[in-house]
Amino acid sequence: MLKLVTVIGARPQFIKAAAVSRAVARQDGIAEVMVHTGQHFDTNMSEIFFEELGIPAPDHHLDIAGGSHGEMTGRMLAAIEAILIEEKPDWVLVYGDTNSTLAGALAAAKLHIPVAHVEAGLRSFNRRMPEEINRVLTDHVSARLYCPTTAAVKNLADEGIREGVMHVGDVMYDATLDARGRARSGSDILVRLGVEPGRYSLATVHRAENTDDAASLRAVIAHLEKVALERTVILPLHPRTAQASARFGISLEALKVIEPVGYLDMSALLDGCADVHTDSGGVQKEAYFHGKPCVTLRGETEWVETVEAGWNRLWSMPDYKQPRRPIGEYGRGNAAELIVADLVMVGV
Ligand code: UDP
């Protein structure tokens, strides 16, 4: 029996891990031990995803949140190391680009346990982003690198990483396909918010570069206020952005601010919106998966194919390219299956 230890801790990782865990459960000869670092801990940033998406309850919960990047990552590193020594897995599976990703990868690599990285090869080429540091370092200690796009494969090749690289498509697409149907019958969030399909914009803001200083956050909110002159802007407010706006005294009154929502409600909001304004990585692609144009509230994006195909534009860019083209490289909704099959094939 092949034994995986999966390390997750932040909202987007729960969503990605849900897709892979389902595939693990369907596959013989592989078992998963779930480690939750605690990086995201509010019920609506963590627990709700475990419930809605049927993620197995964590076998280990580290309760490590807050503090500086170094402190958080260091505490996770020590705690994960102890778990890996006890669990003796064949593989450690990490997702994306958070401090939990880096801590899991580094703890494993130091113990000579092979690391598999889901969403490998993404680059913003902006080393001031904490996520960029986490992904570069994680990729360089990973034995299997599961890329969502061809651009990601090329980024790795440019850094000399060619072994163990596989273009599997995007597990977020798997997640979207799973959630969309259930959300259409199961979510009444549009009714609860009193909005009509096609008559509102959906926004999310949480990147450090947009929330760490008052001027940057003001610029983002000013952009959303301009959109709000046309139609209602719904903003499920990330805790970091809530804290920042309170700290800087920035009013969010022009926007329809709601608490962060679960994945089914989020899927319903994406399905019903006119367009999306976001600094999130995942939400940029989900906009495309739901056939909605997106404005990315950043200076660069890792998901360059969404821009090339005309679905997404950086907010500094003039307008969308027309006509919009379909994007094939995110796969057919079977990225998780390909990942699990590959791990089983590679074995111990
Ligand atoms: N999301 C959600 N509820 C919300 C806001 C976002 O379920 O209130 C989902 C969103 O659909 C996407 C994921 O969380 O799948 C993105 O997470 P986030 O933006 O925090 O991280 P990133 O993708 O930028 O790493």
C-alpha cells in the first residue's frame, strides 16, 4: 500500500485537495494521511470546505497560524517533520504556493521523502510575492511536478527542471465541474443577497501586495467603486482584507460586502455574475470556467493563457481581446485522476 501524507492549510488547498482525495479514494493501493497546518482556521475559511467537499478529516491538526512568514513556516517545518518521522510516508503531497506548501516540501526533502507538487511551475516572476518564493523553492525540491498548463512546464524547463514534470491539467477545473451542478440545485445565495443573475460583479481581494499598504488597498477599492457605479459589486471579504481596511480606515460602503462563502455558494456567485474582479489566482481561472470575463487586480498573472485567450486582463490593460478563445490546456476535469495514477505508477 502506497502511503501519502498530504499537507494543506489554506482555502485554495482544501479545494484542490478535495479533488485529489476523491481520486485517491477511488484508486486501489494508495492511502492518504491528511495534515492540516491551521494556516486558515475560521470556520468559513476552513471547516466549511471539509464538510461541503467531503475532504477526509485531518489526521493531524497543527493549529499554526499567524506570526511572520518565517515564524509560521519554521513552526510548521518542525511540526511536520515530527509527523513525517512518525508516519513514514512514501510520498508527501503539497499544493500551490503557501507557507504550508513550503514547510511540507522542505520537511519531506530533508528526510529524503519524495515530494509531489500539485500546481507546479507557475511563476509571476515577481520575487516580492511570498507565494513566488514558496513555489520556486517547492518546485526545486519536488520529485514529481504536476503542471496545470504548458506555460508552467516551460517555466520549469527554463529553470532546468525537466525530470518528473507532467502536464496534467488543472485540478481546479475538476473542482469546478464537481461543484457547479451541486451549486445550481443547492445554493440559494443569489436569493439571499437579493441579486439577479447577470446583474452584479463578483470581487475578491486578499493579496499582500494589495492589502499591506493603505495606498494599494485604496487603489483597489477605488477600482471596485467605479465598477459599482454600473452594477452591484459583491465582495466576500477575506479576513486579511477586513483587517487591512479597518486598520487603514478605508470604507467599503459602496460595495456589497459579505463574509467569505463556502465553495458551493462561491460557485453559484461565479455562475451568476456578469464579470469578475480579483487578485486571486484560483478565481481568475474559475471566471473562465464559468464563462465570465475577469479583471485581475495585479501587475502580473501566472495564468497567462487566460489573458492570451481574451478572458482575462490585468487592470492596467485597456480591454478584453475579442473574440475569446477556449483554453484546452486545463484538461478535461481529470487532472486529479492523472496525478493519482501517476503516483501509483511511480510507486515507492
Ligand atoms: N473562494 C471561496 N469563497 C470565498 C472566496 C474564494 O470558496 O469567499 C474560493 C475560490 O472560488 C477559489 C479559492 O477560494 O477556488 C481561491 O482562494 P484564494 O483566492 O484565497 O487563493 P488563491 O487562489 O489566490 O491562491
